[in-house]
Amino acid sequence: MATNVQSFFWSLAWPMFPITIVTIMGFSLKVVALLTIAAIGSALVTQYFIAKFIDNINRIPLIFLNKIMLSGIPLMYAFFDSFPLFIGIEIYSGFLGSIQNSILTSYTLDVVPEGHHAEYISILNGFNGAIYFAGALTGGYLLSLFIDFFPLKLALILSYIIVFSGRFISSFLFRGLKEVGGGRNRGALSILFKPRQPGSPSGAPINPR
């Protein structure tokens, strides 16, 4: 539920990002390529290192903080106005995106029933795909509605504020997740000081057969 609710607001901004980059900022294809390289490079480096300790911490506080930090990206697109700042956005989003991919994959594999990983993940991805489609379509119509009444720049700012609000509020749904393997959510510092129960990969308890 948490993933699907936030996925709607996540994809709401997808029609807006290219318009900001091309129409508002006027970036060329070469600049767009550099932005892409910055995001992918940041993600690759971060994902390599984050995977080394992600299975030994209480993941819930990190999931929540990651979602909160990612929610600010639409505001950056709304108010940043230079190439160096947009490079910063891409590095920032690549860094946080790689954490999200690693930690949510780890958590999902731990909570789905043993022997049904592929089945449950395919169902989850199917729901996400439908929500992404609905969110992106709604985002396009929302921006079009604002453009009828406001200049493009202001219409984008208003749209991004709605996206940010939805992403930020829906992030709190992830506070309701429960750590598996006996982990307890003790706040943000637990991501550094709370090792989880040893056992199978990701700290899940081993069930005797």
C-alpha cells in the first residue's frame, strides 16, 4: 500500500521533468547526456558500497529517511536555475535512488513467502506499473490545467509543490513497516547502531525444516 500510494505521486512529476529541462532550462542533448551520466555514475558508486552493509542494519528508519529525502527533488526542479545545480540534483537523486533500490529489494525478498519470490514481486511490479501509468497521466493533465491559467514556469512550480506534498506525506506510510528478523525500529540512529539477527541473507531468521 505504501509503495503504491507513493508511486502515484512519484510518477506525477514524470511529464514535468523533461519540460523543465528542455523548455525552461533550454539544455541541449549534450547537457542532458551529462546529467544522465552524473545520475548513473552516482547510483553505481553508491549501490556498490551500500550493498556491503545494508543487510546488517535496521532498514525501516533508512527506508523512511530515504523517502523523505527523495521527496524534495521536485522542489529542486521547481527552483534550481543553473547547470551546476542540476548536476547536483542528478548526483543527489542517483545517490538516494541506489539506496532505495538496494534496501527495498532486500526488504521485499525478506517479507515475501519463501519459494514465492518471483510470483509476489511480479504482482507488486504489476500493481506499480498500473499506478505509474495513472500517476504520469494525471501529472500531464494537472500541468495542462495549470498552463491554461498561469505562465508555464508558474504552472510547473505549482505542479511540483503538489508532487512534493504528496511524496512527503506518503513517505510516512513507510513508518508502519515492521523489520523482520527481530529488528526493532529505534529511530534514525538505529541504522548505524542496530545490527539485526544473524541467519539467512538479509538477517531473516532461518526456519528449521
